[in-house]
Amino acid sequence: MNDAQGQTIQQKVRDEFGFDDLSDEKQQALVQKMAESIVKRVLVDAYIKLADDKKAEFDQMMENITAQEPAVVEAFLRENVAEYETIIENAIADLKKHLGEAGE
Amino acid sequence: MSPRIGESGSAALKNEEYPEEDKKGELVNLAEYREDKENKESQEDSAENVETKKPADVEALKAEVASSGENLAQAEESRDDALEKIKKVLPDAKMPDNIATEGKAQQAEHAEKVEGCVDAMLAEGKESSEALIFKAEAKIDVNDAKTESRAKKIGGAIVTGIGKVGEWMSGDPGKKIMTGVGFVATAIGGPVAIGKRLARGLVIKSPEIAKKLGAKEDGKIVSGLEKAAKFTKEASAVGVGKRATGLVEGAQAKFAEKKAKQFEAMPPKEQAALLEKFDGSTMSRLEKIMTSKKTAIAIGIAAGVLVTMMAGSAMGSILEGNIPIPTNIHEHVADSIPNEQVAAAAEQHADAASSAGQTANKGSFKFSEIRKEHHVDGNIMEKAREADAANFVKQAKEAMQASTGNIHENVSDNVEIKHEDLVKDTSPMEASKPKNDIASTLNSMKKPIVNDSHFEHNDHPIVKTPEAAPVPHEQVVQASQEKVVSAEPKAAQVAENHAHQPEKQPMASHKEAPLGSSFDARKVVNLPGAEKISIDVLKENPLVAEKLERFQGAAQQYLGQAGKPQIGETWDHYAKRVAQGVQKIGIDPDKLINRVI
């Protein structure tokens, strides 16, 4: 292996592609956007599964969502939606599916 | 050429097809004439393009991507909605092939637009990071648009709610989302892995980079080293604490130093072979081991640390030929837990990974085949993930053998243990216990329950029971009901259940494993006489209902349907059955209990 080849592929990628430019801040923003996307899906899919009387209660939460503690919303959904874990897993899987071709 | 005014189209065509020379009697080959004409027109078009073609307008392309994404999302939502409605009537219904194909075509078309825009951005001199972010956001936008479309169909406050999720997550309550434990944090275990995957995807898929790396085909060559390092780099960027950062950096440095030396010492051919083996799909499988099942429980900071540690150690282990990834995960979890809440989730995470790893050793069906069906049934996706893990381990082994020769000779993971040896371990008491009806039935069939056990990895025996003849399901149910009051399920019953459902209980052991000395079901339900009360009745008691639900939830996570209480099953029986079940797959029952209390 000559000197040029001796340079690790990792270094090459970093140098050639400039991946280090993707700052922590940008990465966090990206991760947050992904999380938002999943949360939206979870809220909608969980809502569909709620009983009618619980839907009314959840509507009130949604009307003022920015004042809600995530833990409270979670507790409510966990208590009233039997397939809550599955909904989360499906939401993640769906996002992965959309992002899939980027990583495959 | 358009027909002139006052002249029919056919007349105009006739004049065009037969030019003046022909009219003068010269022989004209019509086909040649047309060919010449087409060539000439093509050249004219090219010249015109050169004159008028401008560099692609990135903003216009972005708008196209947005529009295309919107259309794709609506189409996907309509298709999914239709399928869901059909499935209410026909639960096993699948997306018709032609519609699925149409959907894939639309996805491909959108992906092409995204790639086109990325290319234009790079050509325009935009930073690659910006292109990466655009690419990711474009895809996330499709997901969001689909959700919004679904919400609009419902209408009402949910539309308002999801419209404010961004604000929610950036506000005070939302800050907890990114750093703490909560339902949103629950979801973040996924994005962390997705982000890494996406970033890697851009690196792998970029033709420029792939070629610079010496790839013959785009995306073929990316080293395991680089990927593992990328895992650590990106996970650390999620925002880990000082202690966590130290751990990450330590692991990364140690890992990189050791592996880089190993890698660079290899002849180019071996390097190439190794790189080829660790392509995108292999790494993707590693990810799925880590992200399957309860990885969604992984949380904020801890998720970054855990995933990082797992990735580093797992890849290190793989490169060394040591496949039992979950063991390492447990070790790292023990070293990297910042607080009790995180520790609990981390434990669960590690257990899940451990379970997935054990499942991986089973090696059975193909992920790609099952994945097609994941739209239909979440459980199928779960199976697919497990199967995928199996494929991953298999491939990792092959990669090791290909690149490092006899490395597995040093790994005592193929110790053959004969059935006779296992039988010798059975206690005399166990052997002398009276057989129940099903055990007798099995004995009368003279089929060995355990006929070929061997340790693969993780020191858990893998038992093949394919030859056990089926017993009518009714007998199983009947026996189960008869045994509801039994304090201890008999070994034969456990074994025969495995014989009935080998696909659900592949990690069988031919005898009951004794429970840990500290196992005490009363930690979960401590009511006088509760042990003899059925689960259904106990669940009516608000003092213990929640704990029972949690216990059942945890049991089902590990054991699937077998983790559900049977009708009329007493608490004592159920708790012991679950504890023995999880113990068989290598999980400490006390941990399960501790998770619940």
C-alpha cells in the first residue's frame, strides 16, 4: 500500500467530502426534525385509536399543546392506547422507510 | 412541421416526405431521408440547448422537490388509508402488487428529483453538509406531509396539535424531549440511528466520493472502520455529557487505533474483501439489531452514548470475530449510565439487544422477503428485524472468515453439546416427576424433544426441535387450563410447548432452569393471597393493576404472545412462567421484576 492509499478511508471521506462541516448544531437540528416527524405521526395514530370520550380529552391537550408536559401526554396515551408501543415503532419504521433509500 | 393554413395534414406530410428532388424523378430512399432529417433535427436541438441551457436553478428544483414530495405523501396516505379500510374486513389483506409497484415508482421519481437537486446544489458550490441536510429534510417532509394529510382527514384539534409540535419541541416543555425521559424522547432512539444512516448513505452514494475511494461501483466500498468511527462521531454530536463524551472518545480512540493498525496491515486484497463484506446492507443490519424492539425506548443523551458504545464495541467485536454483541452491550451499559431513570431504560435497551442478538443466532428466514409485508402487520416487521439480525451475524461471520482466516478457531462458540449430556444434567427429582397427559403423549411418540443442541453464542443452547410431531392444539389448551393452579410448570410441559410452536420458542431448553434466589413475585403484587388469584381478577384491583400491566408488557416484549397470561391463570403461576421464560432466553428474571417495581 503506498502512502496515498495508506491514508485511512475515514480521513479521505472527511477530507474529500467535508463531512466535518456538518456541525453538532446542524446534526442536532436534523435529529430534532426527525423526532418532530415521529412525534406528529405518533400523536395522529394514537388519536385514531382513542375511545371517543378520550378523544375529547386529548383534543383539549392538543389545543394547547405547547403548554403540555411531554410526560403528561405520554402518560395519557400510554394509559388509553393499548397499541401505544406499536404505534411508536411504526412511526419510526415509516420515517426510516422514507429515509431508507438514502442509507441503503 | 405544422400543416400550413388551407392544407390538410396529410398533404403537408406528403410534401415533407417527398421533397423536390423526388418530384424531379430522382430515386429517394424514404427511410434514409427520414433518418437524415431526424439526425439533423437532433443536432439542431442540441445546438439550441447549448445556447439556451442554463445552470439548473436550485431554488426551482427545490420547489419541484417540495411539490413532488407533497404529491407522493398524499398518494401514499391514500394508499395506506385504503389498505387499512380493507384490512378491517380482511385482516390479512396486502397491498396489491400493481399498486405497490406504482407507489415504488412514485418514490423513485421523487428520490430522483431530490438527487437532482443535491447534484445541482453541489455543482453550485453549496457545502456538502447543506446538501445532506436538504436531502434529509426533503425526505422527512414527505413523512410529515403524509401525517398532516392523515390529520386533516380526522380534522379538529389534532390538526392544531401537530401543527405546533415544532414549537412544542423547541419550547420549555419540549427541551425535555431532547434531553430527558419522555414520550418524545422515546421516539428519538430512532432518529439518532436514522441520522447516522442517512449521513452514511450520502457518503456511500455520492459517486464522486465513491470513485475517489476507488469504488468500481458506486456505494460498494466503505470500510467498517470508517462506519464505526462515524457512529461514534455522530452519536457524540447528539449532545452527550462530559462523562459520556469521555467514554465515547475513549472507545473511539482505542477502537480506531487498534483496528486501523489491523486493517492497514492487511494486504490490499484482504482489505478489499473486508470492505466489500461490510457494505451498506451489513451495517444496516447491525443497526437493526440495535434499533429493533425496545431500542425505541432509548433516550436522549443515553441513546447517543449507548448507540455509540454499542456501535464501537460491536464493530470491534465483529472485526475480531467475536460475535456476541449483546454481552458487550451489557458491559458498556453498566459503565455509561448517568442516572437511575436512564439506567432503567438502558437496562431494557441492553436486554432487548441481547435478546435480538440471541435471536440472531437462530438464523432462519430472509429479511427481504418478510419486509415486503411489514405494511400489513407490525409483528411481521418485528420478525423481519429478528431475521435480519440473524442474517447480519451470519454475514459478519463470513466476513471474518474471509478476511482473517481462522479467527473463529479462537472463539469457543461452536462447542457441540450432545443431548445425552444435557439429559445427565436433569435432576433426579425432575426425572421422577409424574408426567402429565401431554408429556405422556410426547413420550408415546418416542420423538426426542431435544435432539441436537449446541452452543452458538452467548452461551445459550440453541435447540432444534423440528421433528417433534405436532400435537393437537386443543390438548395444549386443555393441559394449560388444568395446570393453572400448579405452582411449578413441569419441564416436559415447557418442552412440549416448544415442540408445538418451534417457530415461537426456538431457544428451548429441555429442562427448567432454577429461578434466581432473589426472584420474588411479591415484589410486583404484594397482596395477601394474591398468588392464587387469577390475573384477570387482580387487574380489577387498582392497587396492583398498573404493576401487572407493566409486568405483562415487559413479559410480552421478551416472550411475545407467550408473555400474556392465560385465561384464569393465577398470579403465582404466571409470574413463574414468565420468569422461567425470560430466563431461558438469557434475561435475568430479577431484572424484569425490577423494571416493573
